[in-house]
Amino acid sequence: MKTNWERHNPIIELPLEAVRSIVRSHDRESIVQQVNLLSGGLSHTNYRVDRVNQEPVIVRVTKNRDSLLRERNLHTRLPAPVRAPHFMHLTQWNGYGIGIVEWKNGNLLRDQFSQSSAIEMERMGQSIGEQLAAIREVPFNTYGFLDTDLAVQQEFRLTPETFKTTIDSFFSGYSSKWLPVYLIEEILSYVSTNAYLFEEDDSGARLVHGDFNGLNLLMEGTDVSAVLDWEFALSGSIYFDIGNMLRYEFLHMRSFEQGIQYGLNRNGVILTNNWKTLAKLADLVALCSLLNRPVCGENRVKDITNLIKGTIYTG
């Protein structure tokens, strides 16, 4: 799962004195005990900061302060059942945006996948489905990308026509640089054949996490303990988040999928009969967009290429 993907944003190193100053900007009584760089995130740089006689916190660092401002504002709108860490403080240091976020205990879902039984996978799927249903309780007036005040600043909705034109636009851009011609042709054929399925998508203009996968969910046993890293949130189809969650194949995936569907259903979210195909189609947009850049690391290209092949040949 994004194994050895190259970072496009370099790690931002914070001196210890800077961390102390940042933490004290939120709580003057805080005494920093230890600072550890966290692995995983490819967008922001995240540090765990342990404090004397206080709970640890996460310090998130980015050049894109607006993404943190949007994330902070979004946390105020999340329904109570969504298990998101509290966004405690927003500040800046040396031109970087800084967010201080509550530390949540748990194991990455990614690490649970490889060691869980069919029953455990189903129960995890159910908890994830329940969280996804809670996320979908946040409505918007239209579909698209959000500004810092959580208004749609650029409309974008997947319909049969926009699905085709969006994929076309990627291969008129940098995405064509990273894939062989034969594969691009087969992608476009697959898109043309299956685009009509978006006529079935009636999930509405509601909150999408935007990076809903095993790297951003913490688990305690088979229950979700936290949904992390909301910087890519948008208003759109539920199939973006489902597709992202089902992007990689693991043992007992059928049980996991059944659990997700059950968790959604019991909370009033009913998927179309073709929900898995719609999820793969929506995620194909995300995968192609990840290649649409002038510089793309070898490991990233190889993994995305294999994922795209898995979609169009077996999806």
C-alpha cells in the first residue's frame, strides 16, 4: 500500500526549539519531552510530540497553510460519530503552516489487513462502513473542490460525460508520459465502455474524505479508533472513498467488502448494485490524476500502473 512511494513534498525539518515554541503557542504550560518524525504521510510532514505530564500531540507541517485551515474548519462540521482527532491549534512557523492535532491510539488499518481472519475483516469493514456513513452526513449545495471556508470553489461531478473528458484530460497532459501507448488506449476503451454506470450514482453532493485508506485509519481491535488526515476532503460521490479503500487486494477481501456494505446499510446508505465497479471507476480517476505531474517517482509509477491494470483487466 503505497510501499516505497517517493515523496513529492520533501520532509520539513523542525528544530527542537521551533517545536517547543509551536507547542507553547497553544499551551504555555507544555514542556516538550521527545519529538519523533512519523512515517507514512506523503503530503504533510508529521511529528509526534511527547509532553511532560500531558497527552502527546501531532504537529503537522506544510507549505500549503490553506490545506490546514480547511482541515481545521472541516473538523468543526464533522458529526459526533466521526472518530476524527481534535484539531487543537493552527499557527505558522518560518513561512510554513502548522497544525497541532490530538494524538489518537491505534494500529494502522494497513497493518491489520495482513493478519486478520475473515471474521475480523468483516467486522473491520462494518466499522469502516459506519464511519463512512457518518462522514456522508455532511451535505453540500453542489459537487466539487472546497475552499478554506468549505464552500465549493471549483465544481466537479462525475457523470458519464465528465468521467470521459476528465480521463482524456489527464492523457492530454503529463499522465501520458508515464504509461505505454497500448495501456493508454486500453484505459480509454475501458472508460468509454463503462462510463454509463455513473448514471446510477445517486449518492449526492456530500463529504468525501479524499484519502480514505489503510494509511489514514487507526484501529483498536476491529473498531475504527480514528480517521486521520483530511487535507484532500471534497464534496462528491461516496464511490471516491470506497474506491480508495478497496484499491489494494488483501486476503478475505470479500468478507471486508460485505462488512463495509453492511455498515453502510445499517446506517441508511444504500449502494447501487454495481457499487464495486463504480468504486473502481471513481478510483481510476484518482489513479490517473496521481500520474498527471511532470515528475513522478519510479516506485509510484510502477505501483499505479499495476493498480490501473488490475482495474481495467479484472475490475
